Amino acid sequence: ESDLMTHAVIMAGGRGERFWPKSRQGLPKQFLRLIGDKTMLQRTVSRVEKLLAPENIYIITAEKHREIVRHQVPEIPQENIILEPCGRDTAAAVGLAAVIVQQKNVTGVMIVLPADHYIADEDRFAAVLRGAVDAAAENRAVTIGITANRPETGFGYIAQGQFYKSFAGIPSYQVERFMEKPDHKQALRFLESGCYFWNSGIFIWRADLIRRLISEHIPPLAEGLEEIEKATGTNRYPQVLQDVYAKLPKISIDYGVMEKAQGVLMVPGDIGWDDVGSWTALESYKEKDMNGNILDGQGVLVDTKNTMVQASEKVVATLGVHDLIVVEDEGSILICHKQKAQELKKVIKALQENGYKEIL
């Protein structure tokens, strides 16, 4: 019964700048085969298909990616591909998706998840989601917290509060608060205390609840969504969406709503989650040689240590280097020290400023 009430919304609007030059505006990270033989989006869809039929799975993405999405996941009905005329961050995307889900089911539960994350244990993930959906059906906003196993400074954290109750064998806890990305010292403290979890960016709630929370915490967004809602199902919809969406507040759902909302629940997910945020994140999924090198493509790595080479068309040779990332794709080459992989946006900015827009 509850499956008819449950919808998944996969957010596939990201730009994936930290995977340049493989990831470009025309083909961002979620559409790449970064791990194994399926793209990140295809993996996310097949993961959700363990729980839901394709007609209950929605994908929200940029208008220009309509064809890629249709090509990569043809099983998703075309009318379930929600197109954003421009990127307005995740609060607007979640709000628009809630409006669309409510056309089918006003109080339907929405599982909101990023298209470009990796989850190793898909069966455990399905079990955790079932518990989260049951909790969300009681009209609570729910998030999946990931057991932190290193002092990671690249993620937001969730402070775990009191045990609330178990749903389908999955424990849930009150969320004390959401924390922004910490510095290294703070991250070490979080790890030692044992009651901080990584924020997975996976949220579960009823569509009517998230609409109410948006009204409470981001009123201008709520107003814009009401205008869009009035036009749904009419031939005015594309034009209204175009006009209204560009003016919506640009804010993330975490910052705009979750950090301010009361009574949020967290279910811990020991699911082998990874947000695959940068080139270095791929290392643990690739075969290394005896010198700690990874070579994807053609080339030789001579007197080279702990270096990852991704070559699409050209032969790459390295000599006497260590701890580098070298990526060659469509005539562009990135050479980056591993410690700087998180900061690739600096390169994107520099390329833009120096007239290289066409290769981004």
C-alpha cells in the first residue's frame, strides 16, 4: 500500500566541476561512468528500483540534459523528467519536485537523493530507506546519516540526539542540529565523540510537509512555487516556469530548511556511501599497481608513485613524479596535485577568466 504513496526524486542538476575535464557543462559528473560500467545516474536509478516502480521515480535536471537523461534511463516515463529552466540550488529543485509529486498525491512521501553519489551496499540502503519512509509517513522530515569513519572536512555533519523509535527494524534518532563543513580540528572532535554523522544529502518527507517547511522558512520560494502550481497542467506552464523559476531564491535545502526545521529525524545508514566529490575519491574503486599508481587508458608510468592517470584518447607518459592526478579528455589536460583535488573550481574559474569557456 505505502509503495503507491512513495516517490523518489533524483536530483541530477549538478555541474560536477571537480571532475573537469571529463565532466563538462554538456556532460556533468552524474552522466559519467566513474565507477564500473554504469553512469552515476544509472546506478542511482537502479538502486531506487529495488523499492519503487519506474513510474514513481522522478528525475529533476537542467533543460539541456533532457536527451541525455532519456538516453541513459529510458525506463523512466518522459513526464517524470522534471526540467529546470536554470539552476537555483536544491531548495528550489525540491520545491518544484514537490509541486509535481502533489499533482499525483498531495501527501505522498518523497525520497530525495542526489544522482551522483555512490552506495556500495544497495540491499542495506533499501532496508534503511524502508524504515525512513515509514518514519516520514508519520509526517516527520527524515534524513540518512552516514557513520563517520574519518575526520572528513568536505561534508556537513548531523549531531545525533535522543533515540526516537524503530521503524521496520531501523532505529531513528532526533536530530540535534545540522553542522556546516568543519575544519580539521573540529572534524577530529566530531569523530572522537561518536555522535556525529555525515550528512548524506538524502532526505525523506511527505510532499505536503516539505511545502509547509518551505513556507515557514523560505516564504519567497513558497510564493513562487504557488504561482508555478497554478499553471501546472495548463499550456501556460512552460512560460510561467521560465519566468518564475529564474527569480526564485538560490539556496540549498540543507541551509534554507533543514538547519532551521524542528523535529527532524535521522536514521543511521551503514551503506558504504561516498559522495565521490573529487578525482581522489575514485582511488579506492580502482586497481593500483605496486607503486600505488592507477592507469585508466594507454600509457606508461615510469619511476612514478601514487599517481592516477585517466587518458581518453592520447598516450600518457609520466617520469619521476608522485601524488599527481593527470586527466586527458577531448584535447584538454589536467595535471593536479592530489592534495589540491578538492579545489578544482579554482581552475574552472581561471579558465573562464582567460577565455577558455568553450572547453568547460
